[in-house]
Amino acid sequence: MTAPATDITRKRLAMRSMRRGIREMDIILSAFAQAALATMDAAELGLYEAMLEESDHDIYQWLTGQAATPEPYLALVTRIAASRAGGAA
């Protein structure tokens, strides 16, 4: 991805992070996006975008440990959960 395309992708993902279907997910994902999107490479952005296609209910359950996270998203969900707990994004 070129730099301008990556910037557009980051802006789009930031907007999608704050406009979810569940308020809790708006808060969690918008905070993560604000802290982490700027440092994510194209592959990480693609994975985050793919995760955003999943159901908010599923993502919330993964983040809270109520359901097992699918392998492709495990590292990303772990990173988001750590950022919620005050860790680095």
C-alpha cells in the first residue's frame, strides 16, 4: 500500500472503529484505533479491517474471554485486550 492509500485506510478504519453497533465496542475499538492505527503496517491494517467485518457480539466475547478467539485474530485481540487493561497498544 502506498503512503496516501495507507493514510486513507487508517482514517476509514478509525471511523469504522467508533461507529459500531454496540456502544461498548465503540469505546473499546475507537480507543485502540486512536492508540495503534498510526503504527500498524499494511498487513496489520488488513487484519484489523477483516476483524471489523466480524460481529460486534463475537468480538466483544473474544475480548472479554467469553469465547475462544479464532486463530487469525488471536494476536490482534490479545493486543486490543492489553490496551484496555492499560498496556501498550
